[in-house]
Amino acid sequence: MRSVRDSDANAKNWIKSKDTARALEFISQATQQNTRQIEKLRHRIVGGAISGGWDWMYASRKELDPRLDYYVGKWAYISALNPLVTTGMIDLVSGTNTKACQGLWECCQNVPAANGGKFNVPVFPYPAGAAVVGGATFLMGTTVPSGYPLVGDLDLVNPTSGSPILHWIYRGDIT
């Protein structure tokens, strides 16, 4: 028989297993606490104006539907199989059949529901426009901002009507 003082004696093994079980319990509690904190932050936009998540236009319908109105600051999602992505729709700005790209979109101008098969289709890269009414049209990133105050890519207007051409801001895709 071995001595009780040996490091691998039964009495010592029981003490070690109790210490190990206690340590595992503390690790489990810490993991649960971290999981709760992560859940609170799950849909939070870091550095944005919205601290609790996306401000969906329709809480029960996140998918962008051209048959509905959308308002400034509201969000919508376009999935890969949405008809706006697969077949497109006549865009009010360009007047041509335009396809959107999937992802999260924030409305930056009030967008009325589709009328006569026409809608302000979310477009990325953003459409071409003019810096001033009647001015030459140019694409994003091809002209240095000018004027006072500075007019840049996201400030472009329709060269004939003078109304801003940007209706949706692309915020990326959910992966």
C-alpha cells in the first residue's frame, strides 16, 4: 500500500478533482456572461448614430419591397434572389432597367412606392450626375470636389431637373 502523502494517492486525487471542477464552473460562468454581453452587441452599429441596431422601415418586413414607401434614415435589406437583383426595374433617375445589388441599404431621401413599373432602385456603384443643374455629368471618383461649400460624389444632381440623384446609401452585405 502506498502512503497518503504520495502525490497520486486517492485522497489527493479527490482534492485535485474538486479544484478542477470548481475551476471549470468559474470558466463556464465567465463564458455565459461573455455570451450575454455579445448578444447585447449583436446588431449594434459601432460609431453610428443608431445605438440599438438598424432602424428598419418595416419591422415585420426587412426585405426591400418596391410596392412600399420608404423614408429618410430607414433601412431595408435586399437578398440575392430579390427581383430587384435578378431582373431589375426601371429606375426613375436613369430611366433604364437597373439591377440592384444585394445587401443593406439606408434610405437618404424619401422614396415613394413604385409607380407604373418605375422605382428609385438602389444602385451601387452610385449613379452618374452633375455638380450643378445643366452641368456635365460625371461618374463617382472621376472629378475633384469643387465649389463652396464643396460638392462631391454623393452630392450630384440630375443635370436637367436639379434634384439629388442619390436615394439609397449602400451599407454592405450581411455575411
